[in-house]
Amino acid sequence: MPGKHIRAAISELEAAGWQVTYTNGRAHAYARASCPDGPGCCSPPFTINGTPDVDEHEAAKIHRRMRQHDAKVEERRKREKEG
């Protein structure tokens, strides 16, 4: 079971519309998260490690991917608005 920081970050992902698929508990992979706008928007789904060395670092990785997605969406909207 991942720590509270990872669980909170996953809750934020789900609230933002990301698809989170939980694994069957093998190895360190706890879940995989997919972009809410489909595969053409962001990079491939990313793995969420349920047993990282530092819980806060894994949560920061999740937040970073959310920010990257939001920046891509904002840039795409600007381009559509301009042209």
C-alpha cells in the first residue's frame, strides 16, 4: 500500500479525469495513469510506484506529469485560438 502522499496525488489525478488502472500487486508498480485527453495528447501512460524510496518524490512525479499535461493543453488551446 502506497503512502499518504502517493494516495493523495492519485486522488488528484482521478479528480482531474486521468484514468488510473491499478495493478495486481506484483513488483513495485502500484498503478498506471493515462492522460484524460487520450493517447495523442501526452506521452504513454506512466507507472506509479507503490513502494518508492521516498514517498514524496513519487507524489512529486505525479504532480509534475499533471502540470506537463496542463501546459500542453493550454498551448494547444492557444494555437487553436490563433489559427
